[in-house]
Amino acid sequence: MSKLLLLIIAIVVVYFVLTSLARKRRQRSAPPPVEPMVPCAHCGVNVPRSEALGAAGRFFCSEEHRRLGGG
């Protein structure tokens, strides 16, 4: 009887440890913040604002499109 009780207690402890670890893992893996997208003034392709090349208040997807200008 004592072996059965010890086994049940061990299973409960393992269950609580695993659920606690899973909860911590879920909290740490928050999605990255959404980055605003801007359309290229030449071709219209949407690119992240941090990667876009800006000129005269307009955004471009590449150096070539910046050189060619809006179309």
C-alpha cells in the first residue's frame, strides 16, 4: 500500500513540474512586435519599413528602384 501511495505522489509531483515548465516556456516565447510595412513607390511591393530605402518622403524596395524613382 505504501508503495502505491509513493508512486501516486511521484506522479503528481512530476505532473506539476512539467506543467510549470510548460507555462514558463509559453510566457517567454511571446511573438515579436509587428513591424509596419510600406509599399515601394516604384513597383508597389510591400517591404518592412526598417528595410525600405527612403527618398523625398517615399519608400523603395531596392537601390535600383530608388534611382528610377516612382512610376
